[in-house]
Amino acid sequence: MPFESPPPHRGTGLVDVLDRVLDKGLVVAGDIRVSLAEVELLTIRIRLLICSLDKAQEIGLDWWKYDRDLSPGRPRAALPEHDELRAQIRELERRIEDLSATPRRRRRKAVR
């Protein structure tokens, strides 16, 4: 009886699976609910996305760029919306200062 080699096994290795998951992405979602006597006491919603950084940026999930805790050595990039809000705050502060200075001027004129 001659020795027969096993048929070629076309299995997927762990590296191939990991490469595919990181390239395409994987979402795991679930809820944990704690109830007592049919009264919901606590709900924890879990959403987990596993993908490569390139894929995350491609789909618009690049929040880690702006999180100081995740990139402490890198200066934070200012978003255009932040600049607009800062300008609005400066303008509002200037208006408040002008409004609060106006009654003082009136009082000074009245005393003279």
C-alpha cells in the first residue's frame, strides 16, 4: 500500500484572518442590561470596531489624533471650528467689557 499524501489543505492562517479583519474591519456590538423586578437599573452599550488605522481614517474615525491622552508628545492640531469659536468668544468678551464700561462713564459724568 503506497503512502498517499493528504490532499492539499487550503486553510486560512491566523495572519491571513488578521490581515483581512484589519483591512475590512470588524464590528462587535452588544448591550448589557441589569434589571430587578422588571425595572431596568443599568444599561451598558458596548460597541467595538477593530480595523487598521488606515481604514479608520478612511471611514472618518480619526479621533485619536485630537486626544491628548493618546498622543501626549504631539501638539494638538487646531480645528477650524475651534478657531471660529475662539474668535466669537473674544468678540463676546469685548462686547461685555464695552457694556460694563458704559455705566461707569455715565456715573463719572453725573458726579462732575
